[in-house]
Amino acid sequence: MRSSFLSESPCDEQHIHGYGFNPQSWLQVERGKLPKSSYSPSSIESLIKIAEPPVVPLYKPLDYVDVLSRIHEEMEQCMPSERPGLYLVQSQVFRGLGEAKLCQRSLHSAWRCATTVHEKVIFGAWLRYKKRGEEIISDVLASCRKCCREFGPLDIASEMPVGNFQIFGSCEMGSSSRVSSKVTFRIRDGRVTCDRCKIASLSIPFFSMLNGPFTESQLELVDLSENGISLEGMRAVSEFSSTYNLGDLPLEILLEILVFANTFCCDRLKDACDRKLASFVSSRQDAVELMALAFEENAPVLAASCLQMLLQELPDCLTDDLVISLFLGATAQQQLIMVGQASFLLYCLLSEVAMNIDPRTETTACLSEKLVQLAVTPTQKQIAFHQLGCIRLLRKEYNQAERPFEIAFSAGHIYSIAGLARIAGTQGQKALAYEKLSSVIASNLPLGWMYLERSLYSEGDRKLADLDKATELDPTLTYPYMYRAASLMRKKDAKLALEEINRLLGFKLALECLELRICLYLALEDYKSAICDIHAILTLSPDYRMLEGRVAASKIGTLLSAHVEQWNTAECWLQLYERWSSVDDIGSLSVIYRMLESDAAKGVLYFRQSLLLLRLNCPEAAMRSLQSARHHAATEHERLVYEGWLLYDTGHCEEALQKAEESISIQRSFEAFFLKAYVLADSGVDPSYSATVISLLEDALKCPSDRLRKGQALNNLGGVYVDCGKLDLAADCYTSALKIRHTRAHQGLARVHFLRNNREAAYEEMTKLIEKAKNNASAYEKRSEYCEREQTMSDLQTVTQLDPLRVYPYRYRAAVLMDSHKENDAIAELSRAITFKADLHLLHLRAAFHEHIGDVPSALRDCRAALSLDPNHQEMLELQKRVNSQEP
């Protein structure tokens, strides 16, 4: 299997066969060349290879709750200038937890409270990099006459603070009354006459030269021909001495003046010139060339402007050798000029971008080395040294990797032991690696990754026991499922192998697991199921390569397509309807992928694809699909609808409503009315909105559309009726939705039964949904609300088995234990989930439990960690205030 972090460089297609790999051989069964069910353990071994999971170059503290709590506490007490650095660490914690949105929010907070221009530039660039692919939102907002340049380029010259510049001497001073008040400077064949006193006031050297015990103080003509200044440049200096303003001068003249100002220590002139030069940085080439000058002449404003230009071009600029040389060659003094006190911050960003481009390159290693040199605090050392160790390990530079891992581990980053164990393992010291991890397990609160890592150095039952323990402690780890599935397949137990990998894919759509399932299907010659997963992979990652990067997934898809039934457009819509109705999201993605390969209306299909991807918790892929829908919209009113959804999904509700109304003004359509109703229902707190939403959904249902979308509208309309207490109308909507096979309407109808005090009917309704839906964890969770406690506990246990990331079952079980006065067990139940799922509700409940038993420090810790997830959560703020009042 291929990991994105450990993937080899892709090979050309022509070299595939050189690896002993021939996709055509999988397809020979239907041609009568291979007997059915003839796979052997050796053939499976060549097809299904499970690579060791990577040691990820991320900050993974042993107890992230404690770290988040301490960061939050420090923020409450620190100086404003210290907050951006704390938010950076917070973002690194969230990144290590895989919480991309929270990571971005921390970076945004850092940007918002930045106290220097350099911090503002770097955090702004970081956020733009994180949000790459969303540039279209700015264009769409512009069409609404709203500017969205939150992280756009700063006017560096106006943002940089202005120093207090001393004026030397006074206009009454002079060495002799016989000396003229004017002085003329000869510049080769030309002359510039200046006010002696004003020129003298520019700097101590000029004051001493023109008013001190020097020959020039007695002269009315001073030769400056050898000082690198031109006639035009000297005239500008003379003008500046009177007005303190540099006019619109060409670049060459400004460069002369900058050097001249440095030569004669004219700080005010230099600053003005530095600020003027900053406006000349308009390209990457300008930035590289002018940065060298900024370093030489100590011009911080120009340097900051050059830096901003380079960072605006991330990630592309890190493939430019000149840019890389600049960043890697910058000395400590040059870094101070370029980025002030924010060097660690800058190289943290650059090394992250470089790793995402290719973690194996020399550039990535050198940038990480630079970061290590800049690390000062224990946390910075943990982040930097662990990252460098991972890069060296990946490059198979084991001797060079060992020391960074040791330093990170000594600084408190326990996860770095995984790197040290890998090095021992590669040197044939598996027993030592096993002992290292056993020692960590024995001396710390055990975590899933510890057992996963230890399993790599054992065999047989002991290995499986560690993998089972890893899954028990952290069910989100993919490797244990993949290893167990592959082991079962080698034992010719295909059914159990598929069940094992499906356990994970039921709640986590990991590409490497989809790839493994494809291999299992191919081994079983189930090409129909294999191509379904191929289509899912290609939807999520069109350039994905399988089998350790040796072959493009699209190539396998092409080979397989000739061996599965082909459908015409009508058959595709029927297949989509069937799969959508059975809540088979991956199957639905596959049908849409097939339809997109035909001449079908692509805008509508990409829109449906985006809805499925949101349901599968793939927001980035959903955004790409929605952008494609906009690009392929057949009409203007259709395009406006997709733009509305793009705006809504990025938090611009007012503008989304505007797009919906524009679309309706052109043509009354189902999707335009549905969009407007959806946005109003989600954002409106005014009860009067309900009547408007009902009217809009009724208008939508009067417009032409297919049954899939009309079923959704009926379901939504039923929900609004329930909220208004109109249960009969709600039941009618849900029943109508079910007649056109909108399966999720069972849940709404169950709610109506429950509100009518008919729990048994509600339970039966949810049972129907469970039986019909392929993905039914949420249905079990909802059904648990309509049973007696014993059945509720059973349903919620099923939910946890199907989707351990759903938090309600843990909270319910913890509450039951608390009611039974089993406080420690209740807290342990919540802690079990908190170790792998950063969730505000879990932390909130655990904080309340800690408060209840009088453990104020633990309650306060959980409050602070929860507020790191959502700083404005009102109930959490109130609990923290109450707990704070109890602290001695």
C-alpha cells in the first residue's frame, strides 16, 4: 500500500511491467485463460503488500488536552506579543490531531493578533496556502460587490513602524560666520547647490564634515564624484533635506540614494528610500534581486516587501533554485533584516510547504535543518527536531536521523521514540526496538500508536495482540485493519478480510484502505466492486497511483471498465437512484463518475457529487466538485445556484441568498428555491422565517426536478413542519418522500411518531431505515432514542462499532455510569474517546464530571482545552467561570 508521506516517485507507465506487475493478468478470467477462484497465498502476497505506516513529521504530544489547556492558560496571562507564538503551537497540536479546520482557525487567530508586520505577512501567507483552491470564492464575492482580500498583500511601507530620527545641529550653528550658508557638491561634470545647514542635519558625518574641524567645512564646493551618487540622485537628496520627502524617482536613483544614505549614516533618508523601494517589488525575480540589496544595505522594509512577494507564490516559489538559495543562505543578521524576530515562524511555514511538495528532497532537509537551528523553547525543539528526524528517516539517512529523534524525545516529545525504534529495526535490532516501545508503554498512559509501533517488531499472535490493542485504544489508526485484512486474505478467508477493511471504511474514507479493498476484490475477481472503489479514489484524488506508486489508478480503471456492464444514460440514472436510495454513498459516487465520462449534463452531476462528498466528510473534494459544477453550468441561473452553494459552504450566507434570488429572477427553478430555503432555515433565528422557508420549499416542489432532489425537499419541509408543531403535515411530507424512496425520511417520520407519544412506531420506523441503509450508524444512534435502556445501550454499542467517531454513545454511556454513582468509570468512558477525538462536547461533559467530584484542577484543564476548540462556547465559558471561582 502507498502512503502519501512514504510514496516513491511515480514511474513511467512503460516501466510498470519491469516490476513484475501486469494489470491485464487480473482480467483474464472472463477470457477463459485463468480458472475462477485460483488465487494462492503467493499470488496474493505479490498483489497485497502492506507498507509500514510512516512516522509522521507532526507534533503529537502525549496528552494533547493538557498541552491545549496550558496554551490557553498562558494566553490568558501573556503579553500581546507572545500570543502569535502560542497560537502557532496550538495550530501544530491541531495539525497533529488531523483537525484541519481547527488548525486554520488557530493560524487565523495568530494572524489577527499579530503584533509585527513580519508575523502578519507570514501568517497571512500560511492561511492563503492552506486555502489554496478557494481563490474562486474571491471572484464570486466580487460579483456580489464584496471584497474578500483578508489575507491579501499588505502595504508594507505604511505598515512598518517609523523610527524617531534625530536632526543633527541647527540652522544657526556654523564654524564661522564667514562660511556661506550654501554648499555646492560636484558630481563629475555637474554641480548641485544645497542648504549647508539642512544637509548637515541629515547625519553626524555630514554635520561634522560641513560644520566641524574638517577642510570641507571651510569649502563652498565639495567633490562627491567618487561616492557613487549621480547628479539626479544628489538633487533628490538636497530636496529631501528640505522637505523630508522623496518624489517619484526611478529605481536606479533610489538604489543610489540608499547606498549613499548608508555611506553617510543618513538614517531618515535611508528609511524614506527603503520605503520607496518596497513599492518596486512586483515579481518573484524582483524580490530575489532586491532582497540581495536589502541584505547588503540593511533595508528591512524592502526585505519585508520582497519576502511578502515570495510567500505569495507558495508553493511554486520553493521549486525555484534562486529562492531556495536565498532562504537557505540567509545568515542570522540577514534573517533579522528579512523577518525580524519571526525566523522560526517563517522556516516552520517553509518546511511544511516543502514537505508537502516532496519530503525526500535536499531542499526539505535543509529547510528543516534551518528550523532546528532556530528552535529555542522546548516545544519548538520538539517540533523541529522530530520533523528533521522524520525527513532523515524517510531519506534512509539513519545515522543522521537518530540524533534529532533523541533530542526531540529528551525535550518531551514521546512520539519520537517511534523514529528511534524504526532506526533500531532497520539495523536488525528488533528486540531493542521492541524494548524501547515497551518501556514507553510501561511508563506513560498507553496510546494506540504505541502498540501499533511495537507490533512492527513482533510476529504471530503477539503482533496481532498489539494491533488489536492499538485499535481498541485508537480505532482511527488504519494500519491495524489493513494488516489484519491482508493476513486474512492470505489465509483465503476473503469474507472476513473484506469485513475487516469495511470496519474502517464504514467511518473513515482512507485512500490506502480503498486501494487495499480494490486489491481484495481483484483477487476475488469481483471487478464490479473493484471499479466502484476505483471511481471513488479517482473522485477524491484524480492523480492517485496504486501499488506503491507503480501504476495510475486511472489505468486500472480503464482496464477494468471493459469487464463490467456498460450502462446508457437512462440506466445510469436508475442505478444512481437505486444506490442513493439505499444510502450507498460510494456506489453513488461510482455511478456519477461513469456519467461524467459521457456527454451528460456535467454541472448537475458535479453538484450531486459534491453533496455525496460532504456526506462522506470530504470537504476539500466537495469544494472542487462544486467549483467544477459552476464551471460546467449549462445556464446562467444554474451557475448562480452553484455560486450560492460555494458562498454558503464558506460562511457567506447573505451573499448566498443574493445568488439564489438572482437565479430566481432569471428562472424559477427547484435548485434556486431549495438553496434559498436551505440558507434561510440554517441561518434564521426569527420564527417568522419558518413560514418563508415552507413557502420556498413548496415553490421548489412545483418546479421540475428528479425524485432524488424532490425527496430531499419533502424531507426538509417535513422537518420545518415538525419544528412548527404541524405534525400531520410533517407526516404527509415524510410519507410522500418515502413513496419516491427517499430512505432518510424514515428518520423524520420516526420523530413524528415519537412526538405523538408512539415510541414503538418510532422504533419500527428507524428499524426500516437500518434495514435499507448501507451506511446506518446514524440510524442506530437515532433509534436508540426510542428504546428502553437495555436496547439503547445495545444500539449505541453498535454505533461505536460502526463509527467510533460518533461521540453521542460515549456521552450517553458516561451519563448512565454517572447516574449509577460510578464516577471514575464515567470519566474513563469519556477519556477513552477523547484520546483520539478532539471534541468539545466530550470535554465539556468530562469537565462537569470533574467538577461534580470536586476535582477542580482537572475540571479547569478540560474547560481550557474545550475553549481552545471553541473560544466562544457560552456554556463552556460559564462552566469555566464557575470552576475558577472554586479554585483555591
